[in-house]
Amino acid sequence: MRYIPDFFKEKLIDEYGNDLFIEIEEGFKVNRKTTFRVNTIKSSKEEIEKELNKNDITYSNVDWYEDAFVLENVNESDIQEMDIYKEGKIYVQSLSSMIPPLIIDPKDGEDILDMTAAPGGKTTQMAALSENKAHITACEMNMIRMEKLKYNVDMQGAKGIFIMQKDSRKIDDFFKFDKILLDSPCSGSGTLEINDIEEKYFTEELIMKVKKSQMQLLRKAYRILKTGGTLVYSTCSILKEENEEMIKNALEGQKYEIEEIDLKNIPTLPTSIRGTLCVKPTELYEGFFVSKIKKV
């Protein structure tokens, strides 16, 4: 199928207007460049640059994250043949999905929950950002996905991570965390590629199903977050009903503040909650939503 489903097109035009819809549609058509981050547990930006230069790989850096790279003349399959990939010195990851761990800003000794951790990109990024000094609990309820999470944690040399095969909605309310990352299940509406959209999978029913899970996960996250703690809620969707509206509905009546996300030079879409970030799909970025919520 080489078109956007009518119901999705109508939603996007209703939320963003026709001009922005055309830009979003263009973002779905392009072939996105391969991006990765340096695993600073095992390597450094300088070492990776040296290896890329030695192999005549052209790249560009990302001004808001010094450890992120954009590959210009090779793709993911090419980089997977290199030792720096096989040894876990880099992690192939979309630029958009690198944002939530940066916003969490994990610190030495903090108790952090990753509610939907597999395959482990954000989990291991948080470990690297904290120099393996944060205490991270990583939940994944699916056995196969949990094994992938374990593999990536080991490959990246991440320490201080307690992996649980558990639906994080069922964590005992007795437990409390300093920070929680909820990269929620979603429709994936920000990551679509027009040539790959399958109408039988991307449906209005899918959106309704994931919204139910998002509501439950957000409410659980708020309950087990310490007062004064930080909750980063993110999705790879650009639909407001999964993002800003979900926050408003799930946390209605609760005491919280939205803390502003201030990252420069990222293509964005307008949001209805000041301080939240909705990344526009482009050649470099997947469509993505990120919010930073403080429990007060």
C-alpha cells in the first residue's frame, strides 16, 4: 500500500492542518538514515570516529548529543559487519529514541524503573549516561523480548540492571522509584513508512487498544513514583490522543508539573502542552513524543 489510510490522514489534518500534514507525509516517504550512539561504557567518541575514518565511512554529528552519529554513505547492515558493532561499542538506535534517556538524566545511586524495557536501547543508554552507577529495574513481560533485552544488556556491558519478566502494571505499589521511563506501547504512527504501511495492522482498533494500555501504565507510573520524582512519558506516535491528551486524561486530578524539554535544532510539531516535545518525521528523525512530568 502506497498511501496513508484515510482515517489517519483525517486525524493528522485535523490536528496539524494541511500544510503540516504534507510535511509529515513527506517524512513518511523518505529513507531514513542509519544512526547510532557510542556506548561510552566500552568506548569513546574519539575511538569510534577513528574506526569510521579508517573504513572511509562518512558521518555527521548531532549537536544536542555528542555521542550520536548519522551515517551518510553506509546503512545498518554495513555497520553490523564492523567490530565496533560486534563488540558492543556502539548501539544502532534512532535519534528520536535517544531523547528520553537524556531527559531522564540518570544519576549515581538513583532508583530508576524502565517500564517497557525491551529490546534495551534506552535501558543501556541510561546505564551508560550514569556510568553504570544508577540502579535500573527493567521490565518486560514477553519472554522472547526479555531474552533480547538480556542479550543487549550483556553486550553493552551495562551493570546495575535488574531485569524482571513482568507486566509493569502489576508491580506492587509498595515499591517507589526516583525516576521512571515509560516508553509506552503505541500505534507507531510516527515511524510509518508509506511503502510498508499495512492497512490490516495500522487501524483505528489498534489505536484504541494501545490507548487502554497507555492509560493503565501512566496511572501505575504515577503511583509508584516518589513525590518530587521524574516520569518521562514517550511514544513513537504523533497523535495527540496518545500523547498530550493521554497525559491529561490519565493524570486527571493528580498533582504534577510538566517540566520543559529544551533541545535545539530538532524538527518539531506543535503540542497542546507547553514544554512537551513532538518530533516531526524527517530523513533523520522518526515521529516521536516526549514529556517530562514531575510528581508534586
